[in-house]
Amino acid sequence: MFIEWQNNQPAQMRCVNKWFETQDTVSIQLAATDGTHLHFSGFKPGQFVSLGLEFNGKMEYRAYSIASMPGDNHLKLTIKRVEGGLMSNYIVDELKAGDEVAVLTPTGPFNSIDCQPKKKVALLSAGCGITPVMSMAKTWLRDEAEIDITFIHQAKSKAQTIYFEELEALAVEHDNFNLKLLLKDNTDAEHEEGRLDKEWLTTLCPDLAERTVYLCGPTAFMSDMEANALELGVDASQFHQESFTPIDAHTEAEDAGGVVQFEVPAFGVSAEVVQGATLADVLEENGVPVIIACRSGMCGSCKCKVTKGEVTRSSTETLTEADIEAGYTLACSTQVQSDVEVSLN
């Protein structure tokens, strides 16, 4: 049997296993709450889910890439501690086997199904960005896809390389899995030392321009790698990168000078807000119960309707043309520009 998500409604799951990948990163396995060994389908390798936990009576959601493969009897997530992070610190320090969590529908355009590969691929990652590309690689290898994989990962040291032993094992087991581990602080001769740049890309993958490239990592790393890959001849249509990096919710409001009226009639909310404020922030600050998960306009959990007024959008990823015409928007990537009225229905 398979477990499916229905219309982005949260599924209750139980943590059945947890272990440290590195000093500040853990992996957790989630399974059905009734203990049955259902298989997880309905997602594509590379996609992410939004994980929900209750803090002080309020459900909080954060987006994490799926590290397991479609068809596994568990959902695996790998989570790195973020300084000051509410969810990540709780999961690393306190979440234990037996605890239940809410999980929203998997989503994300960065995946190996919608972004079809050539016969040769290059997977570029750094830090926790290894999670989605690891799911892609393992699925191709499990399904015996005839794909030549060059896997280039940057980390600070061997001890801080997520999935280090698993990566080494895959390289030994599969001739078509070519691991290129670049460590900033290297202490052995088995792996290269340095920081990934255009010269290293050329050295580690001389035929990069002939490959489909999948990229995930910190924002600055991805920006540099995108520029390098395109300069080295990678076709833009064959270049794919993760894009659910949370938006800086306060950037737009900082330069705004006016005050506008904000209303949510169904919840009796009427308040003055700064013009340019992000709609998600305004909803939260006024106690409107909306799920805000990925905070990057990718998952669609914060979809709502602007019934009056003007807004600007930085993402319409999960919206159809009909949605936009009807006034629907994604609160996390929408800025209020005039007096507005909002509905969650």
C-alpha cells in the first residue's frame, strides 16, 4: 500500500528513528502514525515537504528537502541546526522517536522528473544542500537508470560531510557514480582540498558542458556555481537549482514610506500596516491562522485571496492564471501596496 497526500492537507506522521549525520545535523525517519509499513509515493526526487510542530499553542511550519526515495516505507529528512532557528534546534535537541509531526504535501519544481536529465548529469551541492540531490542520485542508482553521475560536494571537513560513509559506499558499489568531495580543511589524500570555483569545476568535471546540472546549497554558493556553470558552457535549459531559499520578509518594507489599511473581515481584523510589508508577516502579526511553510513562494501553503486593493508578487509558482485573475496570491511573497482586504477562503 502507498500513502498519499490529499489537497495539501497535513498528514500526521511519527518519528521512528533519529541519528546524527554530523555534530550539528540529524536525520529523522517518519512513518505512518498507526505503525503500518506503508510506502511513500506522491513525490518526486528533489522535492521538499513542510514539517509542522506546535510551539506555545501555535503550529509552526518549516520546509525540508526529502532525503529518501519514492517507494520507501519511511520519509527521511535531514535537518541542520540553524542559529536561532526555532524548528531546527528543537528537532536536533529534543525531537525523539515516538513524537508526532504534521507533514504537508511534497512540492517543488526542483526534481529529477520535471527536470529531465541527459545521459550524463552533474550534481553540485554544499552543506545541507546535499539532501535533494542525494535523493535524485540514489533513485537513479536504485532504478538502474543508465545515467552517468558526477557528484561534486563541498564541505568544511570529512567529519562535517553529511552522508560521508554512504557517499563512499555508493562510489564503490556503482561504476556510474563518480564522487568528487572537495573539503576546505582536508587531512587525507583521498579527497581534494579547496573551495569550489570555476577552476575546480573544470578539474573535477571536464565535460560539465555536456551534462544536465542540478545545484543546491547556500544562496551565495548557488549564485557562484550558476555563473560558473553557464560560463563553462552549460546550456541554460540543462541547468536546474533549488529555489525555496526563504525570502527576507522585511526587505521590501524597509524602504517604504506610507501606511495603508489592512483588513480580514472573517477574523475581525482591521489594522494600519506599513506600505510594502509582506502579507505573511501582516497576517501573523494580526493573529490570522494561516500556514506559512517554505516562505519562498514555492509550496503554496499560504495561498489566500486579495478581495480589494493592490499588491505586488515576487512568486506565483503554484498559482494558475485563473487563480491570479481571481485575486489569489502567496502571502509569503506578496507585498501590500494599498489599502487591502484579504480572505483565506
